[in-house]
Amino acid sequence: MTDWSPVRKLLVETTAGKGLSHRFVAGETLDEAAAVAAALNAEGAQVSLDFLGELVGDSTAAFEARDAYLACLERIGSDGLDANISVKLTHLGLGFDEALATDLLAHLAERALDIGTTITVDMEESAFTESVISVYEAVQPVAGNLGIAVQAYLYRTQPDLDRIIPLGGHVRLCKGAYAEPEDVAYPSRARVDSAFDDLSKRLMGEPGVLPAIATHDLPRIALAKEHGANRLAPWEFQMLYGVRRDVQAQLIEDGYPLRIYLPYGSAWYSYLTRRVAERPANLAFLLRAAAGK
Ligand SMILES: Cc1cc2nc3c(=O)[nH]c(=O)nc-3n(C[C@H](O)[C@H](O)[C@H](O)COP(=O)(O)OP(=O)(O)OC[C@H]3O[C@@H](n4cnc5c(N)ncnc54)[C@H](O)[C@@H]3O)c2cc1C
């Protein structure tokens, strides 16, 4: 069902809306995404390409997503991009068929291995946390080139790491982007921040995984630097394309490895509204621009 809410109209139909979308999304096509990825590589950042989409309702759409990701992997190889891919398992059919999502992820992982790159499994709403981790547990021991995102706002994340860490790979620590009820997630920002810091400290102490600290929050970044200061194994920061570009540039200048999460594709609307929800100033910017001010 098409959602033609006023915000969607503003984003899709106005010059200001398109401008805001280009700030956070590389474009609708793989060509546009590859060009932006190459430019980010030239600035010293690695990239994670995200073909936008989630929660597909049938296997045709899941296979289409798989094929789009295969094309993306080929492009990473042919253009020599310093990039991996980020995948939402509900884009590969997890919402209705866990076995299908497992098979499609395994197929992508095999191709990524041929190309010499990795895949990060995004973490979605808490209704899917258990099945996302189960699929990861099924594919990562065979593939070996996966990583997974964990969300600091969930109470369950520490015990989940007991399952995830022994599998190696990379672990992307983020705060969590979905509206979750109080029985599964910390309701206060302060509790989420302190959970994030505890998890970042724990991951930095784990030599067998590559911690990817995914935040734009300056105190979290400062503490991660402290936690990682004596770490001998690699780790990295990750940030979203278009968010805190000043901080991104500074991290690169200071010599920290930084990977930029770069979304592309026609399904950019829900991604963008999530970014607007995180920071209402983005909406104010949009409304001002739409009003011509
Ligand atoms: C690389 C990466 C991958 C991610 N993957 C996932 C995932 O798999 N699953 C998931 O649930 N979430 C994911 N997220 C989103 C994450 O959970 C948060 O919702 C998001 O990063 C905002 O939290 P923050 O840590 O930046 O801190 P915040 O406290 O929200 O923000 C800190 C500061 O960053 C700036 N900022 C933050 N967001 C925006 C924005 N949208 N626009 C402009 N400025 C902003 C502001 O200056 C803000 O004050 C990912 C985030 C990153 C960076």
C-alpha cells in the first residue's frame, strides 16, 4: 500500500525533499552508489553498501533482493571498491521463511568470499532479533566472512554476545533505531548510552572479533577510543552517510579506520523517515527549505 502521508509527499515531490534524500542516500541506482562509494574511498573511508529494502512479503521479492546484492558484489569487485555490503534479512524473506533467508544469505556470503569481501547482517526490530541471530549462527560458521549488528538498547544484547563472539567475524555496535517497548529495551537515553559504553568496552577486549563502533555520539566515540587504545587487533568506527560529516572527516584525519554505511535504491523513503525521526532538526530543515526559507 502506498503511503502518501504529507511527509512522504514533501520528501518525494519537492526539491528540498530530494535534496535531503541525497544527503543521506547515494541515489536510486547501483551506478550512483558505486560513484559515491569510490568518492568516499578516495577520501579515506571504507564503505558498506546497503541496497534499501526490508520486510518483503514473497519469495519473488526476496530473490530480487538477492540478485540486486549479487550485482552490487560484482560491482565492488569490478570497480575495486573498498566496500562490503549490509543486508537486512527481512529483505531476503526472513519475515515469512527463515530457511529461504538462510539460503539466500549463504549464497551472498559465498559470492562475497570469491570477491574478497564481507557482509554485515543488519539488526532489525526486536520481533526478529532471535531469528536474525539464528540465521547468523547457521551461516557464519560455514562462510566465515559475516558480521552482525547488535543494539545497545536491548536488554538481551549482553547474552546475545555470548553466542555471537565465539563465531568471530565483525560485530557492529549501534544504539538501535526502532521504537521498542520497555519490556525489551531501555527506555531512557542515559541507560542506552551506558549500555553502549559497556558493550564497546567488552567488544574491544575480544581479540577474536572486529568491533565496529557505529555511532555519531561524541562521548561514545571518545570512550571507544579509550577502550580501543591498547587493542592490538583491528577495529573500526562506522557512521551513516551524510551524518556528522565533520566528525567523519576528523576521524579519518586522526587515522582511525572509518566505514560509511551507504544506502541506495528506490526504497529510500522508510530509511529517510527513520533518520528524520532520530533527529527532528532534519525535518525542520526540510520544512524550512520547502517553504523557501
Ligand atoms: C553504520 C551504522 C549502522 C547502523 N546499523 C543499524 C542496525 O543494523 N540496526 C539498528 O537498529 N540501527 C542501526 N544504526 C542506527 C543506530 O542504531 C542509531 O539509530 C543511529 O546511529 C543514531 O544513534 P547515534 O549512536 O548516532 O546517537 P544519537 O545520540 O542518536 O546521536 C548523536 C548525534 O549524532 C547526530 N545524529 C544522529 N542521528 C542523526 C541523523 N539522523 N541526522 C543528523 N544527525 C544525526 C546528532 O548530532 C546527534 O546529536 C546504525 C548506525 C550506524 C552509524
